[in-house]
Amino acid sequence: MKKALKGFTLIELLISVSIFSLIAVVMYACFGSGITAYKRILQEAAFGQKLRFALSVIDKDFRNACFSKSIDFRGDEKRLSLASLADDGGGTNFGVARISYGVEGSGNEFSLVRRIEPLRQAASAVLAEKISGKEALGGRQDGYEVLLDSILDIKFSYLYLNEGQASADSAGNPNDGRSSYEWVALWQEDALPIAVSMEIVYLNPNSLKTHKIIKRVKVPVAGPLHSGIVEV
């Protein structure tokens, strides 16, 4: 007499399939979380790399700043221009050039843009700007690049040596005339500032938190100033 073959019952199969499905769902959730975290890390790393590159370019431009009879240092909270030794990053050396920084955009998103103009081209542009009374970064052409985008706000400020003179205020109180360093938001002096500060406010796309970075660069060739502070 043959023995009956034993197998899985329907209940055992259902339990096995349920356990396997549960394990698969947990593994898929863990894998999906890992992919999401990896993408966030890549996004933050990409923005951090852009930020470091922009700050290194700005640092180099300010440290290479120089005096020029054709190009004055001019700046406010949203834009500035200066004479500096520059190249295009591909081996082409412009020598002395005008480098301009400005903020473009609208709403809550702005971009920091940079433009390089060789000395001869810049001298013609400066003359045209003096006639029109307006300074522009120009169109998106050679020498124009977006250094940093998707930022909330940018502010430039300039370090000034206020060489005080002994005097008295309106109440008759004496002023010893001590010199002091002050940051101003508008620069219209016939010399270079001692240092330039740039404040960048950006939104982390992952955490949705606002971050602020302050970069300050000393201008090596800047000298003492004797004219009055620009009131803003």
C-alpha cells in the first residue's frame, strides 16, 4: 500500500507568502530611503562645490586688485566693479581687466554673475557709462558667467578707515579724533577699500533652512583714505 505524499497546506502557503511580502516591503523601503538620502547628499555637495568655487574666484579677484586710471573701484550692496589681474580660466591672460559682480533675478531667487572686460574694452565701456550715468554688466556674452544661482540674497560692504579729526559735537562735547574702521554699503572713493565683505543667504533645498555665509577678503594694495565717509 502506497504512502500518501505530504505537502504544504493552503494556510502554510499563505503565511509564507505574507512573510516574504513583508520582508520585500521593508527591504524596498530601506533601499528607497537610502536612494533619497544619497540624492540629498549629492545636491548639497554640488551646491557646496559651487559655493566654494565662487568664493575662491572672488578671493582671487580681490587679492589681485590693482590701481587703474581708466577703471575706478565702484560698489554698492548689489554690485561692484574693480580693476584686477584676470584670465579666462582657460589659459588666456587678459592682464589688467575690469571685473564686475552683480546680482540678477527677481522674486526670492537671485544669481551672482561675473563679467570680465579687457582693459581697452573696459575703458570704452566706462566712458559710455559716464555719459549715460548707468553701469551695466552687459549681456550674456564672452566673459560673462553665473557664479552662483538659487540664492535668496547677497550684500556687499566695504571696509573704510575713518581718520577722525579733533572737533566738538553740537553739544560742545570734545571728540578726540581717533581713527576707526567702519563698514559702508556704498563705495565712491578714488581709492580701493581695505577689505570687501560679501554676505550670502541661501535656502537649503533639503532641510528648507536658511543659511548665511559671510566672506571677507582683504585688498592687499589698498591704502589709507582721507576723504569723508559715504553716508548711506
